[in-house]
Amino acid sequence: MNKKEKYLIGIISPTIIGLIITLILFIANLDPIIKTINAYEGTWIIIVIIIIRIILLAGMSAYMFKQWFNQEHQYLSDIPFLFALFFLLVIFGKSFDLLYNLTYYFTDRFTFLIILKVRFLIGALSLSPMYYLSIGMILFFLSLYEKYKKLDDKKVSNQIQLITLSIIILLISALIIIFLDDETNKIILPAIVIPSFLTIVLIFYFAYKNKRLSQVNPLILAIGFSAYLISQIIRPIFQIIFGNEVPFIFFSELLDLIIYFVIFIGLIKKIEYD
């Protein structure tokens, strides 16, 4: 078995397992799902738009994985792989978004909290490729200074990258598992998302200003992630005003769909520096 085949199995196997687990959870919560569909007009619109988002995200992920496998050599730090993984994890996040929305009104508190925590954990995990890329870029910029020249050593920088990423994910996961509930999620979500996406935006902007990451368009990516950051800031405000109702969910999903499309354009439209 060659390296490409091992990577392919390593991607497909957990994806299939994740899909099976997600399907089982939907079947297990079929009763509250049916009650929600019957009780709230427009629920099918939400289901359709989220399914469309999942299909488009799957297409984006497949495209980036194809780009990665078409390379002569495959490395887990490659941008096509990191974004392919990002889109793939967001698919599971959107699946749990759908489960959350369909069980919000008619499930027991314990099941609701489990779904909520898993939803946020997947969200945190989906950011890990972006964290990894951001940490790598920060280490690169630091390595330009004489004081941090040892970061030129790829082995040293990779170890720091992995350790830093692990600490960030563990801290966020602990925060979600211990403190998250239906009251604190409006505080915890911005506390996680705002610093995370602000860092990602700044990294892509600095990459653009320093003419780095020429295999993508860091300016468009910075704009796309800025739009996502703004949407995450204003979303809780609109949720408080309008509640978790069909129009709010529809607008949120449509806005996210447009933003992810902008991010995807930034990936496939390479920048040409002077």
C-alpha cells in the first residue's frame, strides 16, 4: 500500500464512521424531529437549505482533496489538505446544526445538552486546520527575526505547531464540556469564535501584505473570514431579537453559504504578486 492509498483510507474510514454515527443520532431523535416538522411551518425550507450547504461543502472538500492528491508529494501541512479537512469537518458541524434545530423544542434537556456540546466540539475541531495554518504562519514570521532563528528548523517548528494546536483544542474542548449549556452558549460561542477568526483574518492579511501563500488568494480569504467573523458577532444579537425561528435560521444559513463560497473562491483563484 503506497502513501496516497494510506491517506485515502485515513480520510474515508473516519468519514464513513462519522456519517453512520450522525445517521444513528438522527434516527434516535426521530420523534422530536417529526414533532418539529409538524409544528413549525417552514421547517422543510431549513432542512433543504442546510442539505444544500452540506452538498456544496462536500463538493468543496472533494475538490480540495483532489487538488492535494494530484500533487507530486502530499504533506499534512499543505493548504489544499487543511482546507479540505476544514470543509469536511464543517459538514459534520452543519449536520449537528440541523439536528440541533430539529430537536430544539421537543427533546429533553439532557439530550439537548449532549447535542449542543457535540455541535460546539465539532465546531472547535473544524477550526483546527485553520489554527494549524495560523500557528505555522506566526512561527514563519517569527523565524525572520534573528532571535527566533531556531524556528527555521522544520522539526522544531512542527513540534511547536502540534503542541500549541493540541493545547488550544484541549482548552476549548474543556470549556465546552464543563461550562456550555443553553444559557452560556451565547457567551461561549463568541468567546471562541471572535479571537479564533480574528487571528485567521490577520494571518491571511499579513500573508497578503508580505506576498506569501501565492498558491491561494490570501486577500479574498481574509475578506471571507472577516465576513464570517462579523456574521458570528451579529448572529447572537439577531437570535435574541428574533429567537431561534425559521426566518432567522434561513437567513443565517443563506449568509453562511455565501461566505463559504467567497472563501472557496479565495482557495481556487491564485493571487499574482508583482
